[in-house]
Amino acid sequence: MLNSTPIYQHQIWATMSELAGRQALDELILTQLLDQHAQRAGWIVNEDDIQTELDALIATLNQTTPSESSARLIESVRERRGLGPARFNALLRRNAILRRMIVKSPEIPALVKQETQAAIERSTESVSDARIIQLRKRAMLVAQQTLMERKARELVSNAEVLIMDRSINWAGE
């Protein structure tokens, strides 16, 4: 209701299909592509894999804002991104598959070195050995996330997608 006037589903359907529908479609396509890849590779994603992804997310968040509790950080991210339980679990599952896809990538050491060096150069204070170890851990997370995002884009861009609803402009982005 808006000022005592009803708003009907048919009035917002086109907008919903373009906004939320596009995001839902993108997530579903990526999920199915990753599930197909995992099935072909014989991978089974279990609760340990999901927990590993949650731990990696917490580690990443703790690197940026170490003063907040992990639970509060996760809740904040979920709220900002509109991630309910189903979408959040699906995100962790997709990340688990993507991580398996890139874990042995020869690009990781170079990316870690590059990111660590950049962090050291940005530092305004002297960098101790303990700080370098911390920066390398952070660099590893950044390198893995970078490659995971690249792999996801690659999978989607190479997929054959046929959209029958002309209101959805999907270009494999």
C-alpha cells in the first residue's frame, strides 16, 4: 500500500525481473556451471568444505576490521549484500568449488609476492618479520579470491545461455 493505494504484483514484476531477477539468474547460472564442473571432476562438496570457506571469509574480514567479532562481521556482510541463509550457503558452496579449481594454479605464488610487496610498500611503519607473515597470509587470500573471481567470469562467459525472456539483458558478465 502506498498512501492507501494498493501496489499490485503486475506493476512491479518487470522491474523485479530486471533487478533481483538478473542477480538470481546470474547466481543460478554460476551455481549450475560449478556443479557441472564439480560433478565432471568427481568432487563432492561437504560440510568441511563449507566451513573452510566460512573460515576464509572470517579471516578476510578480520584482516580489514579486526576489532569486531566474526559473527558480527558475517552478519554485517550478509545484511549489506542481502544474503539470506540459502544464498549465503550457496555462495560458500560456489566458493568451495572455485577454490578447488584454482588451488594448484601456478599464478598464485606470483600474485602473493606481488600483493605482499605492494602492502610492504604502502606501509608507513617498519615491517617486522611477524608483519610480513601476516601480509603474506592476507596476500594469499587476495590472490585466491582474485583467481576465483576470474575463473567464475571465465566459466560464465564460455557458457551457452539462451534467454527466452527479452526483458532480461544477460550478456554473460
